[in-house]
Amino acid sequence: MPNGENVILKICLILGTRPEIVKFSPIMRECERLHLDYFILHTGQHYSCNMDKVFFMQLELPDVKYNLDVGSGAHGKQTGKMLVGIEEILMQESPDVVLVEGDTNTVLAGALAAVKLGIKVGHVEAGLRSYDRRMPEETNRVLVDHCANYLLAPTPKSKENLLHEGIAKNQIFMVGNTIVDAVHQNLKIANSKTQILNELGLDEGRYILATAHRQENVDDKGRFAGIIKGLQLVQKEFGVPLVYPIHPRARKQLELFGIDMGGLTLVEPLDYLSFLQLESKAMLVLSDSGGVQEETCILGVPCVTLTDNTERPETLEVGSNILAGTDPNKILKAAKKSCTKTKAWTNPFGDGKTASKIINILRDELK
């Protein structure tokens, strides 16, 4: 290993969704830079590993070693299939530590499989809380935090949440969020590889971007209709294109509910680099995504969040984000307020060196 260090450390990165790939990308690059012994296990929770190969290539990331391809399905069935597959691989590979990131079923299955085998678990982005148990993600993140060995918290607030729940102080490490590393690293790649504004005929700072995908929003006719009406009011108020890259499942729900989409510019789902570039040049972003709340904060773009609560209260505190829920008039009011605010907020998610801090912690703890 570099610098004459004798620490032999074998790391397993378990992921299953594209947001996890994005947030793990700086850790992968750090492992590569240091020539560490590590491997990537892809559960295929959202997409098949083969579909994600292009994603890995775009981000210039190393190959996945194991591919479970569990696919979508009921939570119990999906998580159970992951547990079986992950356990077999961990028994074969015997890593020193498993890293999981976030709050998906992949994260829960990865942490449980490792803990049952006596393998140390590090939870990247530990301590986030919405305090809304209607969200399956909330259950996942709480359970993982309480079985992990290393709680890699992104902010003082997340550390405070963990301490409040009785987790030992020596297990908690405030490291920042890898999303800061990822945004800076991946935006450079995006700017060299994509010209999405030209392709969509958009001018920098003269369009609004929107996304809506959360189960509690798109599966509820009243909430989804409220979001769409709110987006239409915003588009009419500002008189610029409002671009909505819409997932096939969300489009299906819109058609099922018979919701009118007049005034909005619907486009097919975008690859990550195109979306990141579009996000970075928008005048305003409206979304129900936690990752988008973080990315816009880092990029200096105002955000309106289309949920009733958020696991990223830091974005509210610094003023980059306003919580609007799904009421159309509240969405419009929040959008108008966002666009009159100063954009000189301080990014609360770290200095862009989180991946390096995480690897150093693991080396220190496992030597």
C-alpha cells in the first residue's frame, strides 16, 4: 500500500440504485487512487447491472464484480432475495468491512447480511431522519444506523440525531457528505460530455427543472394532481419552460389518474450527467428527491421540495430550499420566494473531501 503503510483492508461496497452509485463514486475513486483491495456488489434494485454499465462508463468508474439483478418487487420479497445473494458473496469474499450508503432496501439487506456474518458495517450518510414512518426509507435508515459499527454522519444535525437515539459517541464520525465530492467531480465530466441545454433548446438560467418520483406522491392521485397543478402555476407565473424528465412509472400514473399536463415540457428520463448539467444551469428546481435537495444546495440553485418533510433540514436552515408539500398554491408561493432570495448560502455538507476521510477512518479503526 502507498506510503509504506502495512494496513491490509478489504472493502465491499454494496449498492443497488443510481443515487447510491453517484454517492459511492468518490469512494470508488479514492479506493482506486490508493490501490486498495475492494469490490463492488450491485443488487440491481432499480435497474439491471447491465443497464447500469453505461452509467458506470459515463462516470468513468471501475467495473462491478458481482451482480444480483434482483429487480423490483414487494419490499419483503426484494429484500429477502438480496439477503440470500449478498450473504453468499460475503461468505466467499470475507471482507473486513461492508459499506452501504443511504436508505434503500439494498442498504438494509447489505447491513443485515454483514452483521449476521460478524462483518463490520459502515453506514455512509448515517443519521438522516424525516420522522415520518410512512416512508419505507425512514425505517431502513433507522434500522441500519442501529446495527452498523461506523456511523458516517454528514452533518452536525445527523450526528445529534444518532446521539439522541443512544448510539455510542465513539461509533459516530462526522465526515460530510460524499455528494459534495460527487457533484464537483461529476460536473466536470458532465461539462465535457453532454450538451443537454442545446439539445432541449434551453438558455442558461431561463428554465425551471422539476422531478417527482416518490411513492407517496406519484401513487396518490390527490398529491400527484396537486404537484402537477403547482408546476403549471409556476410555469405560468415565470413564463419560462418548465422541464419535467418523467419516469415511465410516473407517466403511467398520470395517465391512470387522467391528470392534465398542459404547459409542462415533458422529456424522457435523462442520464445522470445530462441531469446534473441541467440542474446546475436552472433558475429553480422543484423536486421530491432528497439527493436533488443536496445537489442544488451545493450548486447554488434554489430548490422547492414537494414533500411534507425532509431528511435534509440543513438545506432549509441555510436557505437553499423551501418545503412546500403538494398544495399548488404553496408550491407557487415557495417558488416565488425562492427566486427572490439571495443565493449566497453556505454549503452545509462538507468540503468535498468526504471520501478520503471515510477511507482514513476505516484504516484507523480496522488496523
